Amino acid sequence: MSWLSGSRGVVLTAYHPSGGTGGRRSGQYTMNHDDSKRIPDGASFDRSGSQDSLDAMSLDDFWKEVENIHETRGNNHEERQAIVLKEPDEGELEEEWLKEAGLSNLFAESTGDSQESMVFLSTLTRTQKAAVEKRVETVTQTLRKKNKHHQIPDVRDIFRPQSDPKGKVCDRSEPSAVRTTESKNEMQDETKDLKFSLGTNEQKSPLEDMPFSETDINLEIPFAEQAANLKDNSVGKIYKDGAGDTLRTNFRLPKDKTGTTKIGDLAPQDMKKVYSLALIELTALYDVLGTEFKQQKAAKIKTKDCGLFGVPLSVLLEQDQKKVPGTKIPLIFQKLISQIEEATLETEGLLRIPGVATRVKSLCQELEAKFYEGTFNWENVKQHDAASLLKLFIRELPQPLLTVEYLKAFQDVQNLPRKKQQLQALNLLVILLPEANRDTLKVLLEFLQRVIDHREKNKMTLNNVAMVMAPNLFTFQGLGSKSIEQSEFAMAAGTANVMRFMIQYQKLLWTIPKFIVNQVRKQNTENQKKEKKDKAMKKLLKKMAYDREKHEKQDKAPNDADVPQGVIRVQAPHLSKVSMAIQLTEDLKASDIVARFLSEKSCSKIKTSKNMVSVPNRLAFSDI
């Protein structure tokens, strides 16, 4: 088998359910490769503490599914266009991260509301602030390096001084040292300003006074704070449950008197804030655990704009909503699931036993032509063929269901040291998925759980389903990766275990952590206060403008109404009579107007003098 040319030798032993061989093919499947690289029987694999009881026998389902996938691809002669991942420049990932977190104005001029960003920053935790500060510092240093190339070069850099016989440079170290010191001071000043804006007040961790069970998922305390506290105290062992194929709950969500908030309960504007906080919290968690978190960016590729298979989810939903307004799940995806369930979920080997490859290909082509016309005959579709079509639909998406940006992050969850931290990371990653991808994934996981509920009949346990579905969800041909060809047992068991967690704890994964809800509530409260202040200020300014305009109209209106025709008003600000109405006549001269103003002035003086005399006389008479 060419697809395993680079893998190590593996002996796959068939699964035999208790009570008989059942309907599954039995026997031994041997892949002969270099014996020097052969893994001995009973070898222990690096499962990073999270890959519990997924033994080599369970891996049989994984490798058989990989083989079936390659057989399907071999029958399909159409080559898919590979997605090219962009190689980011220095600081580009951090810059994109800040933009997605809604903090682009921290490193560049932005049209966004800086006051709103300050409110957002004020709600961050200690570890979240550290994550933001780390990215801002990286972007700032990168921008400084880029701007340095555009500066006018120093004359001492062009005409380098000669070295003395001992090899020492003459009179250059001191100015260079001065410039280096200045640049360091500038960097320190900017860092201080950033720390001031983010807030550097160290607060006591609430975990120090709040005991909690190892199996409880605490949604009130930020996940990164829990990890930091655990790291500082260096306590707690990595528990491994020996549940194996059972559905025994290892982790539980304690009941909250105020209830829990699910994805979909919040308004779109609040979900936007939840997205930003989840991205920052996930990054902070990875920073605390010393794990690299990088979002992958794909170059734009040409995709199909119609059809069923190999069509982007957004395009599918757009054409489906014309048929069924408001639908959030592709119609073909819903129909395939209902077709599988209509037969029965008790069929042994459901999802594990593939349909006939040629028949599946023929059904795929027929669906493309007749599905939207409503002329496709579903009675001819066998259950295993429908299951194969469902998995084919997931694999043929032009971009992974878990998205190009976060597919590697989902795969790397297995590398986190503790299972609880893996669940916390998965919770945040699910929140970060686009709505269409998240809704489709939810429907898929709910269907897989219903299959597992019939495990007594169909022999499909949690581990079996996880092993079968992991290659379909976590390996993506379009990325051009060689993950399948170069797969090792650790990678296979790891992704299958992530798949297992996603199925088993799907209710938890679709819960918005309470600490994020509290942060959103605090942001909304602060924004409402700001809006009230702005509204009151706008109302005051509007009233002031209205009053000013009203007074101006009142001042002008009487003047225009009182002045009859042929009369002008002469202004004399330097005289006691400021203005005077003058009747225009043919004999009127400027001197006449001046004389009238002067006569008014003299009259006012006489009145003033009389008042000055009468006051003391009256006072004197009253005294007598």
C-alpha cells in the first residue's frame, strides 16, 4: 500500500465482539515494512496523559478508515486544488491576532473607538493582559525594525572609521552606545505606557481560597488563571481514567444557581465580544502552559460555486436558504443523517463498514444532478452507502470543517499536559469556529452520540466511533500535508482521543464559560454608562445651540419689525446712545445725525446730574 510507504510496520488485529464474530471482517491485516523500524508488540506509546486506554486493537478501526479513504480517493480521478498556507512575515501573526481580538488600535492608528478598547482592556484578567502585552510588544518591535530601514542613514554608518592596529574601532562605540541607550529608553517608555493602559495591579488569585474537585470543570475562574495557579503550586497529578470503551463521566459541570449560558443564547453583538475574549483566553492558556499557539492562514483558492460535494459551507447554505429560509445546516447533510437513522442505528458496524466504492461514487454523481430537483430516489440508498456519503461530504469540503485557521490547534490539543486543560482548550476552540462550521459540527456530534447510544447492538462504542471519524475530521487532503502517510501511533491515538472528548463532552464544549459572560456583562455596563454620559452631553449641547439660536432670532425679529419704511438705524457704540432710528429725507446730512446723537448725550448728562443732586437733598431733609 503506497499510502503507508513512509510509516512503520504495524500489525492490525481484527476486533471480535463478545459472543461471536458478528458481521465484521475478521482476520489479520499485516503491513510489511522495514523490520528495523517495526514496533514490537505491547510497545507503549507516548499518549501525553490524555490518550487513555486506546490500545493497538482500537487503532485497527483508525487504519482501516484511512485505507478506505485512500481507496475512495483512488477511484476519484478529479484532483483537488491544494490549499497553500501563507508563510507569515515577522510579527504578522501577532498583528492579525490583535486585529481579531479587536485591539488593532494598540499598535496603529485605527478608526475604532479607543474608549471602547480601554473598557475592553479593563475587564481582562492578569494572564489575559500578559498575552495581549506580549503580542503588542512583538508588533511594536517589528514595526520599529521596518521603520528603521526608511530612516536617513547616519554619516558614521556610511563612512566607517578606520580601526587601529589592535583592531579597536576609533570613536564610534560611544555614539552607538548613546543611540542604543536612547532606543532602549524609548522601548521602556512604550512598555510602561502599555502596562499603564492594561493595568498592572496584581490581584490575589481567587483559586487560592476556592477549593474544587479534580473532576469538576470550573467555569467561574478563567482557565489560564487555573493553569497558572496549578503551575505555581506544582500540585496535582495527571489522572488517567481506565474507562476504556465505557461512557463513565470523568468530568462534570457543577450546577450553577444562575444557570449556564449556551452558544446561541447571546445576541450577535455579544457573541462578537465572546469571540475576542475566547481568543485571548485560549492564547493566555497556551502561554501559561508553554505551548505554541499559531493560527494558520490559507491563500485564496478557486472553489465551486454550486453543487453538493466540494462546495464551501457558506455557498451551500446560501443556495439552501433559497429552498428553506433560515436553515443553518446544509440540506444534504441533514438528509444523509436522517437517511441513516431511518433504517436503524442498531446495524452492526455502522460508520465502520464502508459502502461499495463504485456505488458510492455513482450515488454522489446522481445526487449532484437530482438532489435540488427533488427527483433523487432515496429508497435505493443503502445505509452503509449513506454513511460513506456523509463522511465523504465532510472530507470533500474545500476547507476543513474545523477550519484552516484552527485545524492544527484542534490537533495540538492532545499535547496539553492535563485532560482538564484539553477540555478547556476544546471549549474555547469551539467558540472560535465560524457559526456555520460550529452548527454543522454540533449536528454531527449529536448524531454520533445517538449511534453510540445503540452500542449494545451496533458494536460501535465511543472509542470505535472516535477512531473511525478522526481521520475524516482531522486529516485534510486539501492542505497537502503528509500527516496520513507519515502517521505514527501517537498521532493516531491523539486525534482519536480529541474526537472522543468532543463526542463525550459536547454539552460542555457548547457552554460559554461564566467568567467570559461576566466580562461581557462588565463591558456592556461600562459602555452603557459611557453612552448615558454621551447622550446627556449631546442633549446639553443641543439645548445650548437651540437657546443661542432662539435668542439670536429674538434679537433680530423686533428690529426688523419696528423699523418702518424709509427709516435706517445708525449705530454709535462709542456714545451713550448706542443706536438711533433716523428718518431719511432729501435734506438729511451726516452732521444732522451727529448733532442728534450729541443732543441725546447732553440730555442724558442733565438727567444724571439732577439725580445726583436730589438724592443728597432728600437724605438731608429726612434727617431734619
